[in-house]
Amino acid sequence: MSDAPSFGLAPDFQALFHSVPGLYLVLSPDLNIIAVSDAYLRATMTKRQDILGRGIFDVFPDNPDDPSATGASKLRASLERVLKWSVADPMAVQKYDIRKPEAEGGAFEERYWSPVNWPVLGPGKSVAYIIHSVEDVTENVRLRQKGIEHQALVEELRTEERFRKAFNANPEPISIATVSDGRYVDVNQSFCRVTGYRREELIGRTSFELHFWERPEDRAKLIEAVRKHGSARDMEIPFRTKSGEKHIGLDSAELIDIAGQDCVLTIFKDVTEQKSLQKQLMQAQKMEAIGQLSAGIAHDFNNLLSVIIGYSEDLEERLGQDESLQKKCHQIKRAGNRGATLTRQLLAFSRQQVLEPKVMNLNVAVQELEKMLRVLLGEGIEFRASLEAHLGSVMADQGQIEQVIMNLAVNARDAMPDGGTLTIETANVDLDEEFARRHHRQAAGRYVVLSLSDTGFGMDAETQARIFDPFFTTKEIGKGTGLGLSTVYGVVEQSGGHIWVYSEVGHGTTFKVYLPRVDGAPDAETPKTVPVSVFRGTETILLVDDDEALRELTASLLQDGGYTVLAASGPNEAMRITAQHPAKIDLLLTDVVMPGMNGDVLAQKVLLARPSVKVVFMSGYSGFTHRALVDSDAVLVAKPVTRDALLRKISDAFALERAGKNGN
């Protein structure tokens, strides 16, 4: 800038002139170039000494036969108006050739500039200088040239006023584009609303430039169908909005002629939400069907396992000091207990396991597990907890919720073999109707959300669709049963909540567990106060179970505990014993699921005949709506039955009776 002449203006103005990013020349009244901005030199790739002091038309010759001089005559007309003290209007686009650097071969590139000229007046209002400003509008001109035919199409459409009104008023997205390159001729307001674009961002651009197609080959299929049949109907095609979000469209198209050019009129329905809800519904129906099958299998197996475990416990006590037989008996019992664990997982998945819900705080569950989780995850995985300070309460079985957390943590650990971060968060949330509408089966309302997020390798959509299926696993054979996540699903659903998974390959996974928020403080822990020594009794028990082997085992365990047992193979025999037994019956111990009459109905009939009878239910699952199982005083023995659990529950039932009498 130091070699630039002052051209008689203040130094401050000169500094500003050379520092601005605009392209400027300063001309004398005789149209010689007396100053040039640095930005102008950079844009034109010229040197100051090559143009400074030269006439403007020596630099841009006014020669109609020279293609590089196109527009110089318009420049002359503009300058002549300026010299007559008239502020020049923006001129039409003028073309100049700009030489590229020699390193690029010295070729000429055709550029388009739009100049503006205005006078700087001196004493007596005479023109002292002319400021010549130019803007590079090459890209605009090229788009304009490409759009000449396109504009003709648009203008023809605009002449059809009735079409225009119907077009814009249609609630479904409609677009008109050229068949040849997919350049948008027109779109309606619904199209803009769904895709997120403004109309001016679409008109004149192609769908490929906007990355509209999730799969570019889908447009080729649509055009092929339109060309072959003249139209296409209900083609399911994924597309992307302006934000990049993937949607699903149900496209129908017609081939139309506008100004002699083939165009395609496309109307589509955004079925993204509908597809999502259908997918959720199908998944729920599948899980329900699998759950019913799993529950039935688990119930029958629980009866068998009760016999295996019960008799193995009895034999273990009777074998004395024979170490070899003791070891074999222990293995039988161990195998039975492992089978019982599997059936509990199946019942948890099918939402028919026996739960002991209470008002609890999820923060407490996380905090009590934190030490164990850190050991479980190992040193390579960082554990973080972000817990809501004033978290609401939920009604759930704390032991089962802790199992949910452990299962999800194990799943996260296995997804991060090279290390990473597991984050557990809790929060109070209020889900609105919009959320409920997008998440099938989850009602709006107050919830507590438990989130577990990992930074592992994530899951694709196909895997996500199956992760809650029982026995589905991505682990190697022998590394997992495939019941961990299905158990999680069942516990959450049985607790009145919902679980959702969000995952992307390479970007980790987040599980969100929503449990309904309830009022009230968490229940206090009540330690077991009944010692083992008082599990024995002398009362009379009416035992009802249609499974002969299990009935015989249960009767044996009760008799060993000191009780008198009246055994019935079904409800009808139980009612006969109730009517005919001459002495007092203290307690009814009945299976829940039996042919002809369920345990609840039987209990009601027995209580009508003998109101003082206490009732204890036995069940491998609790997926029934009978009143007894939702009654707070009901006692339930979970199958497979063990001696200690059975005798404890019987003792609990009589303890409730004694507590009731003392309270009165």
C-alpha cells in the first residue's frame, strides 16, 4: 500500500480504502485509473503498476469484436452519466476475462462482474473522482443461465391460478421437478413444512444437490415407473429433511408436460411416525406372544424343579456323612437351582414373576450397587453417576430393580472391551401427549427415568429389534444365556414402566427406564424377625395342588414341620374336605392355576364355609387379576418351592393372624 498514490485524499481514507474487502478503482475525470484497492488486485490477479495511470478503456477495451470486451459499452454509458453529476444506477452484469496464475497453465476463466459507479464531488460541485466498485457475481449468473428454461416452467405454472390455489392448499407435500435432472420447478407449503426448507431454497435446485434422497437409486426407480406407466403409486421411499433427519415417504407421481418439458408431479405422505408406531406395536405383540409361551413353559418347569430341589434337600439331610453321596446330591440341588434361575428370568420377561413391590427411591438402589458396579466394570471402564437430588419415589421390587441395573451394566461392560465410560443418571420427568403418541403403550404422566449410557460399539437397527427377545444374544456360544435383557424388559414392564433403547453403531448405547412416579416416602426396611426355630407348627393345613409329585413333596415338607396335612388333588376335592372334615382347618395352601377353578375362586368358596381359615397361595407366576394376589395381606409362595421358604411363608401367615388379634 506504500507505493499507492494519495490521489489528494486524507490518509485515513486511503488506509480505509486499501483495507476494505471490496473491489474498488478510483478514476480521474478523464477516466484514468489513479487508485486501486488491494482486494481488487488480488481478485483480478494483476499488479498495481500494470494498471495504475492507465485509462479505464485501455484496461477494458471498448471493442465489440473482442469477446473479452463485452460490457465495456455499458461501462462507458454509465461513466458518462456520472460525469454529468448523476449518481449511477447498478448496471447490468458485465463480463471480463481474468487470467489465472501461470501455475495453472495460463488459461482464461470467464467471470461475471456487476459494477457500480458514483461520483466524488469537488469544489463547485464538479466531479473530482469516480469510484468504480465491482462485485463478482459469476455463480449467480451461471445459476441464472441454467435457470432460464426453469423460469419458463415456473411462469407457465403461475398462469394457472386455479392450479396454484389447489396446489398450495393441499395438506400433503407436493413437488414438481424436471424429469431430466430433478430440478425443482415448484413446491407447496406442505412440502416446505415437512422437509424444513424455505421455498426459495428449493426452487431451481435439484434434489441431488439438496441430498434429499436417502438412497439416490430410489429416484431412478420412481422415474422408471413413471416413464413406463405414466404414473407411480405408493412407493415407500426414505428421504432426508434439511436437518439431515431420516423420514419415510409414501410417494405417488404423475408425468406431466410443462412448456414442452417432461416434469414429474410427486405427492407423498410422511409415514415416519406411522411406521415407528407399527414397528413398536409389532414388537409388543411379538413380545407378548413369546411371553405367554415362556410363562407356560416356566410354570410347568417350576413344578418339576420344586420336586427336584425339595427331594434333593431332603436327601441331603438324610445322607449323613457320606461325602461322595452328599456331593452328588449337592450337584442335583445346584442344577435344580440353576434351572429355577432360568425360569425366574423367563417369568420376569413374561411379566408374570412374583414381585414384592414397595415405595422406593432409585437413587438408593444405584448407591447401594455402586461399589459392586465398579468391581464388575473393571479398571478400564470409568463409572459416573448423576443422580437427581430430589428424585421422586416409585413402586417396585428393589431386588428386581437392582437386577435390572446389574444386567444393563454387564451388557454395557461387554460392549466396551477396550474400555470406555458407563454413566447412570436419574431424573424426574413429565411426559407429554406428544411423547406418548410417538412411544406406543407409554401413557403421558409423571415418571422417574433411570438412564444407563455406554460409549461402546453400539447396535444396528436389526440388533435393536431383537435385543429383548429371550435367548437372543450377540455373544459367543457359552458366554451368555440371552435372558439378561429379556429379564430387564419383563421386570420394567411388570413394574408398570417402559424401557427404550437408543443406539448407533460406533456411538454407544443408552437404555432409558421409565417408572411411574408415586407420592409418599420410601418404605423403611423391615428386618426378618422370625427365627428359624419357630418355623414349626401344629396347625391343620388344607393343601391343594393338581400336580401329584409336587403335592406329595409339599405335604412331606409340611408334615416334617409339625403340621397336619389334608391333601386334595383339585378344587372339587378341596371343597369336599372343607365340608366334611370334622375338625378345624387353620390354613388353605393352594396352587393358583388349576383346571376348572383357579386358586382365588377356591379360596373365596372355602372362606364362605370357614371364615377363620388363613390363605396362602403357591404360584410360579402372578399374571392374574384375582383379588387375593393384589390384597396387601395375601401371602404368596413362589415356585419352585423350597422347604425354608415354604415354612417361613406359613409362619408369616399365622404371624399376621396373631398381629391382627393383638391390634384389636
